[in-house]
Amino acid sequence: MNRQELIASLARRDLFPWRTIGLCLDRPELCIPPLLLLLERKARGLFLSEDEHRALYYGVHILAALKVREAASPLTAILCGDLEEAAELVGDAIGDTVPRILMAFMPALADRAWDVVASPQIDWIIREAFLRAWTYAVLEEAVPLEIAAEKLRQFPSTVCPEPDSFLWAGWLNAIADLGLGSLKANAMRAFETGQIAADEFGFFPADIETFHSDLARMDASTAQQRRAFLLRRGYRPFQPTHDEFAQASRHVLVRETEEKGSLLLKAAESDTPYNH
């Protein structure tokens, strides 16, 4: 399969191109150079044809499944750049497969991931994806737990999202999933002082209760139970399997038929995007 055939196949939206994807996974030398080049060209703002843009959606998933860490930097540049460009590339996969794509690039991406989390100019939905990937790096001991705990302890003052930002939910999830019971008081203080909105525009009492129960579950679980729980929570890198790519393909089909429903596209087209 030559470059043109590869791109044409991955660009199709009328079928799931598993045969081509499978070939890429079996013969990475055929796909890594052209896909990495496309990703770098997009990150630099260079011209890509419509087929090349479309092919990159599966392309970034393939590069992640193959753990091509050279893809981490250009992908980060795209996600953290123009929101419309990010939406064009990943759409609603930002809340599903994208965090696990980023996990595949750990530990090399760990420091950069936290920098993204702490960047107020980047949309919250992008920052939350990087926060999940960073949390995975901590779970894998690529980031020492003590350092992670200190960053999360300082989060309300150093990152300081708006009170109604859903990035707070990512913070609470990171504390609970890392079993950092020592930060429970910090979380409650953020609610008590109004730094986190606890009303119809922010968090409900049930959300706070879920945070408490998740912390308690982690504390009471065995190591094996914690691993199983965290896997269910999505803490695993994107894998080179049919089921993983089939899941990713669902977002392509949604984007083709219901493009206006994309969270990232709505944010990109809004005068006041999700810039919390």
C-alpha cells in the first residue's frame, strides 16, 4: 500500500477501515512516516488536503496505538492551539479516546501535560484530557506521588479555574483516583469558600458525595481491586485492537452526520467558548 492509498482508505467515512488500520499495526514502517509527516504539517499550519485532514483522525489513533512518542509534541500543539483546528481533528473523541491517546505518550509527555492543565488560555475540555493523562502518569509512577500531591494541593491557587469550570471535576477525580485522602480537606475548603460553585450551575451535593465515596473506595480496596476500578475509569493507554478503533470510529460517524453537536465545534464557534 502506497501513501496515496493509505490516506484515501483512512479518509473514508462510509465504512470502518479496519483492514487498513490492521495493516498499519502489523507493518508500522509503512504508516509511521507518512502519518507523522501529516501530523507535523498540521501542527505547523501547512496546507493539507481534505483527505489528509480526514485521514489524520485515524492517524493519531494509530500513532498512539504504536506508541510513536514523536507524535506527542505536534499533537499537543494542535490540541492547545486553535480550538477549531482541534475540533476538526478529534471532535467529541476529546472526552473518550483522546485522553488515552495522550496516556500512550507517557511518561515523555508528563511534564508538558501539567503545563497544559495550568494554562488558562487553553479550553477547559482540552486541559481536562491532559489532566487525566497526567493522572495516569502518576499512577504509573512516572511522576512521584509526593510531587503530584503537592501540585494538586496547590491547584486552587496556581491553576484556579472559574467557580463553574468543569476542570474542578478533573481535579476532584485526580485526588480520588490517586487515593489522596490527605487532600480531602482542601477539596471541602474549595466548596466552603465558593471557589467551586456548588449550585445549579456548578456541582450538586451528589457530586460531592461521589467524591467522598470514590476516596473511601480507594482507601478500602486491595491493590488488585484498585487496578480494576481504575481500568473501568479509563486509565489505560489506547490499544492496538479492533474494539478500540471501532470505538474511535463512532465519533467519526457522529461528526459526519451530526457535526454541529460536537462539543469542541460548539466551543470553537462560540463567542464565549469553554474558556474556564
